[in-house]
Amino acid sequence: MMEGKERKERRCAWRAMLWLSVMLVVMAACARMGQPDGGWYDETPPHIVGCSPADKSVHVKGRKIYINFNEYIKIDNPTENVVVSPPQLEAADIKGQGKRIMVELKDTLKPNTTYTIDFSDAISDNNEGNPLGNFTYSFSTGATIDTMEVSGYVIDAQTLEPVKGIMVGLYNNLSDTVFQREPLQRVSKTDGSGHFVIKGVAPGKYRCFALQDADGNFSFSQKSEMIAFNHDVIIPTAKPDIRQDTVWRDTLHIDSIARVKYTHFLPDDIVLRAFTETLTDRYLVKSERKAPECFSLFFSYGSEKLPVVEGLNFDHRDAFLVEASERKDTVSYWLKDTMLVNQDTLRIKLQYEMTDSNGVLQLQTDTLEMLAKESYEKRMKDRQKKYEKWQKAQEKARKKGEPYEEQMADERLIPQYDVPSQMDPDINLRLSFPTPLVKMDTAAIHLYSKIDTLWYEARFKLKEVEGVPRTYELLAEWRPDVEYSLEIDSAAFCDIYGKVAGKEKKGFKVRSLDEYAQLFVTLQEMDGKPLICQLLDGQDKVVKEVTTHTGSADFYYLKPADYYLRVVLDENGNGKWDTGNYKDDVQPEMVYYYQKEIACKAKWDVTLKWNPLARKLNEQKPAKLLKQKAEPAKRQKVGRNLQRAKDMGIPYPGNK
């Protein structure tokens, strides 16, 4: 009887466990049907549920603002991305605090003024990063809110690159000097495409400026600050308009395009050309004596009046050979006397022009010690080691019965010959020397050209390159598809220390005309203007340059490639682009880019007509040349739940 009862209890327990297992499976299946593992993605941006004071409040007295959201949020780099206008001399304190943002303004509030706090797209939800979108909070200390806006672009005046992160601001004071006397009144910052929007503007007349503010005073106070200005008077206006808004189904697919009514604020096409002024303040940056035979002085800015050097522990009369760089900002002094070369310390009295605190050049006198990088004793030890090494090598060769030298050869002068194996017909050869020359025997320099199978002597001219010390250019009539040989005899060159150059032979060939393309450009509306036309490669570097006053530019001997074209309006005719100057009311010289790529192939003659004035400056530079790329707009992360529901084979209940 007991055994039958136990079997019955075991059967009941087994049935209970079976039913429990079935129920668990059913419940798990139901759970999967209701919600996938991990739950649905959050695809909804945070929503503002209230502000204190309320957005667009008037008669505001307090300096603390709270913005409340329906979920936890984060702010991306508020110091850089959030702009308070009018600008705050003491930076505002901006913090994310869970489901709210706290802003505390430190400056005293101005009466009857509209304040805007432009968060741009810096606010997003904490989990998925869905952006709130461009959000601006505003309030007024007076009875009305100013709601006008102006917008445009800031580009680099020389390269037409978008300038990111530069401050753009307005003045209702139209004075020419206000930019240096008062802080900007209303401000914004440019994004990655150089675009800016200044909000909270009152009706009136304004001038617009850009400023890379270095010292936080919101005015142009340092020459090193990048700026932009013009004399255009801006009058903000508005009109009703319609725009097309794109609704995205996911990150790749458009759901719909809606026509939305909005208020169109003007002007919205301001273009400011930013530049940095040439720093003309002159002072001694450093002095050095890397080589014992030469010391150099480095200045912040050049001067036609070279420094005066007097020796305090040596006789400076006829002691130097002086070299100046092209801009006269670096001056080198080569010591002629080997006794001075061997002297470790040269004490000098230096007189030069230096800019004082009022910006005026004054005569400055300094006492300097020019110490050789390596002492005379160390140089002698190194020379002895070198001699002993040579001596051992000769002794070893003598014992082996191999050729050897009985006397160590003098140290040679080693020129640098810039002679490519394949050369373009419009390029010349260059010769440069490590030390100044005392002798150049052109009769010992020979240039030969090969005609058929015979070599003939070719005429050439050797010319010193202006502004490049110790460098010479060898000019000749380079004929396409012809071989040449440059042959230099021993002792053709001798420097001031008695070192002579050895024998040299360099062979090269000028390329055939069949390897080149030609480009002929007609510049419309530019006839009679001084222009620098520059052909560029894909890295925005100048390949060839032509100056013209005729409105046309011809480029010859172009290697097959894709090129770009830039034109500089050289108003002062000095052959280079010049920056602007605010004090002197000088704008930087105009630069234009041809917007398309120019394909050049061998044996091609390419002609094009271009009106540089036909396109807005901020739209001219080809996208392939842009180094500052526009940042992709932050988008709501949509479509992932729909795709997940499809993968699970269940209906999608919609966003939260």
C-alpha cells in the first residue's frame, strides 16, 4: 500500500513540473512578442517641459536660468558650442544637471536688452545621443524681445577656406574705430562650413565684424588676432517664406519632404574675408652660432637698415661677410679670419632698430656673447680622431699591397647640384653652396647638348638668385627632347676658407613636347587689372604662376594631370598676395577660385573662359581642395526599431 501511494505522489509531482515548464515556455514566448531583448531603442530627442524664467520672458532681473527636459540630457562642450549674446566678459557657467540645464550669467545684466543663449545642436539625450536640434533660449531685461537675425559666411581671405569657430558680431555704432574701442554687441560663432547666424537683433543699422578673440575682451586689441571687416551697412529685415523640410525614415532613406512656412530673415548672404595682419613690430628673437665660422641674428620683422655689429673682444673691422635673407629678418655674419673661427666666445655690441611700446622704431643696443656650439678643443679632438682613422686605413692598405695615400686630402667644398634626370623646358638648374665663395671660374663650367650623335658646347648664363644666399641659377635655352651634360672642372669653386670643389658631371634630358599639355585662360571682366594666375595641384599648392594685365593667362609645359585655378588681384603690383590692415582701412587683396577641375592630357590644348566675379566667394573653392570640411548635421537616430521589429517578425508599436 505504501509503495502504491509513493508512486502516485511521484506521478503528481512529475505532472506539476511538466505544467510549470509549459507555462514558463509560454510566458517567455509572450515576453518576446511584447518586447525584444533589451527593449526598444530610444529614437526620440529630449523635449523641453519648462524654463525658469520662461523662454522669451520680459523684465527679467535674475541671472540664473533653468531649462527642464523630459529625460536625462548632456551638453557637448558648452564652452565652445554655446554662445551667449551680448558677449560675456566673464564666462557664463553652463552645466547639465540630470534632466535640466543651469545657466548662470556672471556679468551684470544690461537694461532693455535682449539676451540669447544659442545652444546650436549641443544638447542631446544621455543614452542614444538624439539631438534636440538648433535651440536658442532668449529673454529680455526690458519690455520687448528683439527677434531679427542676420547670417552669412566667414572665409579665409587668401585661401577661401571656411573659417570655423571664429566670432562674428555686430555694432550699431558705425564708427571706423569702434572695433578697437568697444566689445561686440551681438555675437555668434561659425560652424565647420564657416556659416554663422546672429540672433536677437533689434531693428536698426549695423556693421559686421569677425574676430578670433585671443584675450577675451570681444574687441580687436592684438595684431595677432584674425579679423574681418568691411564698410557695408546691414539693415535687418524679415519676410514670410516657404522652405522644404526633409523627414528621414532612417539614416539613409527620406520618408517625406514637407513644405513649411517660416520667417525668412535678411540679409542671409553676408561674406566676410578673414585675415591676420602682418606683424611689423620689430625685435630680436634670438641669436645663435651653430657653426664656428658663422653666427646669425633672427628678428621678428625685417628692415632695410641692417644691424651694426662691433667686436668687444676682437677687431670687427673687415671681419665679416654679411648675408641677409630676402625679407631682411635674418642676418648672418661669416667670419673671414680663421683665428676668429677658432675663438669659442665672441662678445659683440649690437645696435639695431626695435619697435617700442608706442609702435615707433627706436635704436636699441644690446651686448651679446656668441658661443660656438662645439668648442675649439672638441673640434681639434674630432679632427685628430679622423686623421688617426685615415692613417690606420692607409697603413692597412700599404701592408696588403693595395694603393694608399701618403698625405691626407684637404677637406672639400661640397656644392649641391639641383639637376634632375628629366627636366622641363621652362625650368633652370640650381647650384647652392654651404659657405660663401671667394672664387667662381665660369670657364671651368661646361654645358654640352647632344645633337644627333655629336656633343656640342651650349651657351649658358650663371645668375645669383636674389634673396637666397649662396644660390645660383644656370640659365640656358633648353630644347625639348635633347640630352645635356653639365661638366664642372676641379677647383671651379673656392670658398672664403680655401676649400675647393671637386670635379662633377651631371647628365640630363629635356622632355619632349609630346609629354605636355597647354592651358589658355580668358578672364572675363579682368582686362587691364594686375593679376597673378596660379595653377594648383590637388593639394592646393602652386604648380605654375603667370602674371598678366591683359585678362588672359597662358600655361605651357603642363604634365598630364587634373589642375585647379586661382587668381589674385595684385593691386599693388608686387607679385604676391598681401593681407589687410584695419588701422589703415586696407582690405586683403582679392582671391578667386575657378570652381571646376581642369583635366589636362598630353598633346592637349585646353581653353576656358572664366568670370571670377560670377560666383559668390564662399561657393568658389572646389570641394576637393577644401581642408575645412563642413560637419555632418546631427540627426535623430530613426529606423532602428522598425528594422529590429522586422528582424524579430513582430509588429512595431512606434516610438516612445
